[in-house]
Amino acid sequence: MSAETKRSPGAVCGLKIRQAREERGLSLTNLAGLANISVSYLSEVENGRKSPSLQVVQRLAEALNLEP
């Protein structure tokens, strides 16, 4: 079992968001602004402490030019 499969779905989602953000050279502040969410909320999502709503996932995906 990989380390990713042991994590909650919210934590896996957060890791994927962080990877996509870093690949695009965006800071937390930049992405939060593009997705119209707070920097602290985005940080909590990326660190697996919060699971984003579908609406937030859609806004993040749009900001990162990804499919939700």
C-alpha cells in the first residue's frame, strides 16, 4: 500500500493541489487570490486539515487550468 492510499481523500486532494500549484510556480497567495479563497483556508486544504467543497475544488481547478 502506498503512502498516498493511507491518506484521507481530503489529504490526497490537498497534495495534488499543492503539486499543481508548485508546478505552475504559484504562491499560496497567488492561487488563493485566483480562486477567491483565503490563504489560510488554502493552506489548511493543502495540508489535509480541511476538505474543500466541490465549489472550491472547481475554482481551484479553473485557476490551475485542470479538470476538477
